[in-house]
Amino acid sequence: KETKATDKKTDSIIVSEQSANTSQIDSQNLKINHDSLKTPINSKSEVKNGKIVKVVDGEKLPLLIDEKFTDKSQKLIIKIRNYENLNLKASVLPKNNMMNIRFNQIRTPDGKFDGPFGREVSYKIQENGEVWLIIGKNLMADGDFTGEFSVRIE
């Protein structure tokens, strides 16, 4: 009987050593605190008449902006200040693939608008300045008008 009790103590020691190896410190090291694709802290956001306007700095690209439409007539306008690249690449990534969302228009630094586009856009920018990306529903398609989505800009 004493030998069995000793065996049980040995087993419990092994179990406690295994759980000590998977400590919380290890899982905390997996978290990424400075992700360059997340929305910069210094970006500004305001909502007016169903339009969500976000202002970001072009020097902070690439980035990923998380947003949510709660009404079917909402639009997201991303104003990229100090944009200096020749090619703009952007994607709308809805959490629900049935969401009716796309790039409606792009406003270039010279004040001209172009569009509509799909969920992905690759556009040649002729001069430096402020570029707008206008995102909203596609009037020619069906689908959910509300939901969460992300916009990746490169």
C-alpha cells in the first residue's frame, strides 16, 4: 500500500511540472502589441449624416481599418493625407461574404472622382496629396447592407 501511495505522489508531481511549462507568460508572448496593419492611434474619425469619415496619414501605410455599418445607407470615407505612392491598392474584407459592400469611388489629389469599383481596387495616382476612398453598398446588387468589415490599404 505504501508503494502505491508513493507512485501517486510521483504522478502528481509530473502533472504539476507539465502544467508549469504551459504558463500564462508563454501565451502573453504570443500577443502582437505593435501590429503595423491596425488602425493608427492618431487617426481621426467622425460620423455625419450616415457618413463615417476617417482621416489617416499616408506615411502609416500599409494599414487595416475595422469598421461596422449599422444602417443600410451608411458610407465610409477614408481620407489618406500625404499620399506619395504611385499605386494605391486596397481591399474591402467583409466578415460576412454576403455583405453588399464595395469601393464606390476614389477621389484623387487633383479633385477628380473615379469609380465604381469592386471589393478590390488597384489605382494609379498621378500626384501627391490627399486621396479619398469612398466605401458603401452596391446599388446594382443584393445582400446584407449592415455588418462588420475591414479595409486594407497598401
